[in-house]
Amino acid sequence: MGLNIWELEPKRLHILTYPSLSLDTARQRLVELGMLGVDKLVFEGPTEIGGVRVIAKGTTGIVVKGVRNYREVAVKIRRADANRRSLLDEAAKLRLANTAGIGPRLLAASRNFLVWGFVEGIKLGEWIPQADVKDVLEVVRELLRQALVLDSLGLVHQELSRVGNHVLVTPGLQPVIFDFETASLSSSRSNLTQLVNALLVKESPISEKVQRAFNVERKHVLEMIREYKKTRNPNSLSALLG
């Protein structure tokens, strides 16, 4: 059920100032949230904090569902004990990814909140084991394309080595990379190599299924990755990128 942001009871206000409740800070944040156009918060999701359901809880923020201009959104709330004073840097990275059609669409941002279009989907790590091999090929190939585009932008996600928790697959088989909290514009790492290592090289049931989808052996993937690291030429990965 959606609650008007001015009608939140203390246990829900607590989410705005987590981990401790401060009514003064909560009131200030309600004003900030209202200025971003968020009308309601919807407390539902797989994670529970003090009897309140949310979408996700991390070391920097808590994500809840909301309503803005009559559409569903996700709202990231900066934790009061976060190791960063603002979410605006993360907003800038997500906005850059959005210029290439990557990531959830950022709608509004402030020091303590990010608001993006709500994405309905299943985490990649949960989706791959139960998906058809043909669909796995389609989704992973699109994901590799997105990683290549991020490389060309110089934006390194930094967490794609744990891709199963940082990509949602929508009902329309569209992979959506999220959580640009630790993304970097100065890292020498590659999104593409992180992704290939996680999905095709690292020995796991998931990589076995992805290898089967691409009809490629692990040793051949390693050869392609070594060549790409040397040249950064995507043609070295043409067998994977199609």
C-alpha cells in the first residue's frame, strides 16, 4: 500500500534516517523527497528492516518503492551512517550510463536520495539457472554489448565480477545493470573482462550453462580475454559478441 510521505508513522520514518531514528532529520528529508516529486512510498519487497519491507538494504543506502507523477519508481535513501556524504556522485555516473541507454533511468537526485524508474525483474544469478539456453544466449550477449559500451565511455562499474547481484533481467529479456555506487571514471579495469570472467571463466554451474549457450569452451574464452586485454579490440571477442 502506498503511503503519502507526510503520513509515515515512526517505524517507517526510521527508514529515512536509518540506522537510528531522528524525527528532525526525517522531517528535513521528507521536504527533500517532496522537492524531488515523490508523492508516496510503498513498503514492500524481499528485505525487512524493523518490521518494514523494502526492496534492498546496502552499506550506503536503502532502496524502497515509491510513486512519482503517478508512476512507480525506486527511491534510494542515503543511510545516516553511510561512508559518503552525498549520492550526487553516484547520480552523475548513472546519468552517464543512461546516455547510452544503460541502467535504470534516473529521474531525480539530491544529496540524500536517488529516484529512478522502477524495474521489474529477476536477479541474473537467479534467472540463468531456470532460463532456456536460447534466452541465456540473448540476454548475456546484450549484457556483453552494454559492458563494451561502458568501456568506451570510460565508466567502470567495478562490481560486475559479482554480476549475479548487479543485473536484473526483465520479463522482456532485457538485462539492466544497476548500482553504480562504486563506479569509476579513472579505473583501468574493464567491464567486459569482469563480465566474461564472471559468466564464462569462473567455474560454476552458471558459467557452465553460459558456455553451453555460446557453444564455447573455457580455454577458448581465456584466449579471447587475453587478446582483448592486450588490444582492447572487440573483434577479439567476436565469437561472443556476435
